[in-house]
Amino acid sequence: MNATPAEKRVLPPAVLAVALIVMVALHFAWPVAQLLRFPMTLIGLLPLAAGIALNLSVDRAFKTHRTTIKPFERPSFLVTTGPFRFSRNPIYLGMVLLLLGVALLLGALTPFAVVPLFALWIDRRVIRFEERILAETFGDAWRSYRRRVRRWI
């Protein structure tokens, strides 16, 4: 199954970039309430670093198994090791952690609203499509993996 042109229009990294821009814009244009102040905002470096590390680990796993990382292409290998032992979607989990880290670094309330919206978009527009491809491509191996490992964490 290949994606239709409409489904291919927006890739997760582009949505992540937009989410980051919206978070910063909300912080400056409509901060509502400052939840954290410097130096407490630096706690955001932890999820930010964890998200980046997780994404680099996933990228390495895909390269090791010579399969695509692109969300709308058919994979050639079902990766179930490394971070995939804990999450079926560690790259998207990493993106959410990155956004959470940025929200904490900004410290205002409004940037936090973007995080669940991003996760919801990824879940509905990307993950569900990817899971259909994985089920078609890997059959019982996918279904067994899906029963063992949760979608997010």
C-alpha cells in the first residue's frame, strides 16, 4: 500500500517544525501565565536531550536494518529491538519529548497546548497509516509485536 498524494502532503518533521514555531510564537504573543522562570526552565533540557537521543537511536536502527524511515513508504524490515522494545513509535515519542522540552524551556503555559495537538495529529494522520502498512507487509509478525509493545509507551 502506498500513500495517496493527499496523505503524503505533510511529513512529521515539517509538522514538528511548525509546532516549534507556533510554540515560540505563543510564548511571546500570548504567554497567558509563566509557569517556570529561569533557571527552573532549564529542566526542559532533559526531555529535549532525551527526544534528540531517541530520534538518533531510531535513525541508527533503521539504517542498521536497511529499511526506510520515511512514514509513507513500505518498510523492508520490522524493527523490534532497541527503543522499539518499549514503544512502537519511538521516533514520534522523541518528537513529543523534544516539544515538551521546548515548552519547559519557554516556561509559559500556552506552548504546552501544542504538545498534545502534535501527538494527536501524529497518531491520527501518520501512525494509523503506518500501522496499516506494517500489518499488510509483516502480517503475523506485526500482530505479535503489536500485542507485546504499546503504541507510545
